[in-house]
Amino acid sequence: MLILLDRKMPETAKEKLAAYGEIVEFATEGITYDAISGHPDIFFCPTPAGLIVAPNLPEKYFAILDQYKINYIKSSLPVGQEYPETAQYNSLVTNKFIFQNPAVSEPEIEKLNTELEIIPIKQGYVRCNLIALPNETFITSDRGIEKSLKQHKLEVLYVDSTCVKLDGFEHGFFGGACGLFENTLFICGSLKYFKERTIIESYVKRSGVSIIELYEGEPVDVGTILFLEH
């Protein structure tokens, strides 16, 4: 198991994650702005058809994917310095749905997963703001995403993410502070900082998912913790 994470993640959290797989610390320079330069969900989009990857991902990470025989597709749209070129790979794809802003998302995501239903979202940073739990329930920190999912009769819990830290911004997003692998939700920080803590815990538990808090401090948006099986 490869665990792709932002190099700037707190060391305590990295150490705890290392018990679950091989850590790959992610960082880029000169491609996009600093706050998200190490965020995996800016460069990678996991889908049922394979991992879709930005073409300007630094070569050393392509070498790691090849070394571990990770199934990936090198896409065509490069990540850029500013939105929307920072959000092209930030769709969330499940076994049934593609949650994306169609005006922003890399078209390859849809082309390679034609059997999936598209749920259009106005927010460009979908994956940063949305978690799909195994029982087809969802958690979001964006009111627009919440509205879109409810319009499609999907069950969704809204979480206020103002306690989530992201350098250079007032706050980060809930999804960006998390990573889901099988039936475990990993959170980069403690739930005690969320006013909805009890609601989150019961909602996640109802989906058959356990929660692991990676350290006791304030939650940090690390651009999603990506778990890549090989």
C-alpha cells in the first residue's frame, strides 16, 4: 500500500500513517501556488478506470507509480498556477457517480468512466470538499455541494470546516483533511475542534466506518490522503 500525502503534514500524523503502508511524501515546486503545491488531489484523480494523473506531475512520482505497478493514465491538461487550472483533477469519482464541475474538470475523467452518472457541482474543488462513505452517504463542507447532492436524492451531512487549517487561507476543507481507505476514515487532526463532532462520529459509524485521528492538534487540509494499492 502506498500512502500519498502532503510533505507538510505534521510529523506525528505521518508517523501514525506509516503503520498502514509505505509513505510517499508529495511536494512540487513552480507548478502551482504554495498552499496546495503538495496536495495530491490537485494532481491525481482516482477512478474505477484507474488513477488519472496530471501530465506535469514531477517525474520522480511517475517513477514511483511505475516501480509499484500502480495502474494510471497520464492525462493531457497540466496543473497551473491559478484556478481553474488548479482544480481540473479535483473531481470525486465513486463506483456510481462522478461529482465534478463540468466546466473545470479534466474531460478524460468522464471519457474513461462513461458508465458513471455525472452529478454536476458548481464548486471546482469537489474532492477537497466531499467524502463518499461506503454506504453511499456523503460528508461535505460546501453548501453548494450539499444542495446538489440533495437535489439528486443523495444523503449528505454538512460539516463546518472553519477549524481546518490551510496556510495562506482563512481555513481549509473537511475532505482535504481526510483520507478514506476501505472502512477507515483517517483525519489529519482531532474531531474535537468540530462543533459537529458527535454528529460526524455517529454518521460515520452508521456507514460501518471507523475513524482514526492522526494527531491531537487542529485539523489540517493536506489535499486528501490518497491510498494507492499495488
